[in-house]
Amino acid sequence: DGAFVEENTEPTVGIDPSLFRASYTDASNFLVGYKDASGAVVIPPRFEWGGPFEEGRAKVEFEGRFGVIDKDGQFVVPPEYETIFDYVDGVAVAQKDGYFFFIDSSGRPISDERFDYAWPHKDGLALVKRDGRFGYADSTGQLVVPTILEETFGFNEGLAVAKVGGQFGLIDRRGRFAVTPQYDYAWPVEKGSVLVRKNGET
């Protein structure tokens, strides 16, 4: 009833129609497939959920599990995971049988390490959690900082706030304490400084 602005019929600048894939839902069965820029179906609707294509691949949900498909709709990562996060430098966090770990572009685990939770890599390190404690894993999935930290905020300027024994300090990217735990609280590193609290003073 005139509530919507008329669609712009001009072509969108900067998008290559040959590479663009858009997901859509078939209203008859509520499954997700993909169309190209002309509206033609290029991947028939057979997924419960479908994410956007990035670098020729898309995460999808199939029969209650998540995997990754290529532009032809073929699985390049089998749909066997409870969760798959976005890929970062060819590595993604995946969940299976309740545990989190890291997989490569084909879906193979890159290490034997398993965690209660894991976050995607940032600057080559990923925050992980096991038995209520935190640590960091590198791009090969190996622990470089053991899961002994009671609290941590992630790395910034090469250092991360870390709590051990009820006190806060700073660790480097190898897990060594650059500032020994001695503060009641500490905030993330910013411009070479760290705001700290001790004995009621900040």
C-alpha cells in the first residue's frame, strides 16, 4: 500500500554478477538454496540454513549438522559438526560431541586438542577454555599458553591481561608474565599503558 520505496533498477556498482550468490528460502518446504544475480537457481534448496558465500564457499546446515559447500553445492567440509565458526586464515573453530577444536579448509582437525569452548584466531592466537580456565592456542591448534588463566581479555599490542591466583598481571604471546600478577584488577593494554587497581586505588 505504498509503504515501501520503489526498488532501484540500476545495476549495483562493484558487484560481479558471475561471482555473486544469494541465498533464498523455498516457501513450499522452507529449505534454503542459492540463486545467482539473474535470479536463476544455481543450488537447489535442500539446506535448513545457509550463510553467505565468501571466497567461493558457504556454511550451511544439513539434517541438523553444519558443513561447508562450494559454488556447485558440493560439500567441501562434511556436514558433521554442531557448530562451525567463520574461517580465519584457513582455520575455523568447530564443535562436535560437545567439544570445540580447530579444523582446516577440508574439515580435518589440525590438532588433537579439545576444549570446552574456543574462539576464532586473532593475530595468530585463539582464546580457549577448558575446565573453567583459559589459555591460548596458535594457528596449528597447539596450546602456547596453558589453560591456567582465571581470566583474560585477549592480546593487544603484544600483551594480554591475565589473572592467576586471584591477581592480575600481563603475559606476552608465549605465556610468560611481563608484569607479575599483583593487581586487584587490570584493563586491556591501550597505547602502551594499562589501567590497574590495587588496594582500592586505580
